[in-house]
Amino acid sequence: MIARKLVTHSIPPLRTSDTIQTVLDRMAEFRVNHLPIVNNQQFLGLITSDDLIEVADHTLPVGSLSLSAHNPFVHEWQHIYDVIRLFYEQNFSIIPVIDRNNNYLGVISINTMMKYVVTIASVKQPGAIVVLEINNRDNSMTHIAQIIESDNVQILSSYVESFPDSTKLEITLKLNRVEVSTIVAAFVRHNYIVKGVFNDTKSNEGAMDRYDQLMNYLDI
């Protein structure tokens, strides 16, 4: 997925002639803290709410301000991971997307980004989540996939998390089956450390049993 695929035009850009009051009104309307400034399709910069804090005269034009955000954009061909990184590093609420000629194409909002992350992580689809701990030298997704697929289960999504000053990795797997006790047993047989299982049927049933017991106790 590249940045251009997630561009939206629902948040109109500012012009340098727009007033500070226009900026404040538009930020409030779209619930964002950043807005692009564009003249004749040329992207000029990104104004932030911090740029407005000490501006007393709200009739001043946007073009009279100094902007604090540097290189606050992505090119249309950049991978969506670059967009996620920029959201994380700069804490932006929107990110402008431009072409090779610095022409403004639109923005990617944080809401659009979150919806995309939910999609690629298969959050909405039912299934168990299994977390494994492994040594970084044993990071073989092929072997892990073989264990899972041998039980006619598929991996919907996965990600790897590393830790500073550690040789351990955590692999989080979203599977397309809710009950995964046989897969967990297979991981244990292959000497994998299973750190957690979520959305598993048996675990949920146990939680419901404990909940019912608590409710019965409170009724006494």
C-alpha cells in the first residue's frame, strides 16, 4: 500500500490569504490540530495549533506566520509504513501527500490511518491471538506457519516486537480460528514459549464461569 491510496479530500487546505480565525474555525470543525497551506496546488507547509498560540490578532493572514513543522509531508509513492512512522514521530493529526512536483494531492488523516491499521491487523475478524517468545536467531516464520497450517488454520496477520538489550522477540499472531488449544500444544511440543492466548474459547469459558461465580456470591 502506498500513500496515494489513502488520500482524502474531505479536509480542505488553507490559502496564504486565509485569516488565523479561518484556521481556528476549520481546525475546530474537522477536529484536527494541523492544516495544509496550498496555493495553486503547490504545497507550502503545514500549520499547527502551536503556531497560533501567541497570535493575538486573528485577522492576520496565514502567510504572515512562521511555521514550526519541517518536511511535514509524504510523497505519493511512499509506503504506508512511512506514513505511520511520521504520525508516530511528529504526533500529527493529518499528513499532506504531494507528488514529484510538490503538487498537493490531499491528506491522510489519523482516523483514516487507524481504520487502515485495523484492516491490515484483521482486528474485526474473529479469531484467537497467540503471543510467542523466541530467540532472535530462531525467528522462522516459515516453521511457525507450518505448525499453524498443519491444523488447517491460517494466519490473518502478524507482527514482531523486539526489546532493547534483549535477544528475545515477541511474535503476535492473529489466527482465523477462535479455539486454538491444539495449536498451542503443538507450539509447546516444538519448544516455543507461549506467552499469551487471547480470544480462545476455553479461556473465555473459564472467564464466564468465574464471572457467574462472582455474581452468585454477590447475590448471597
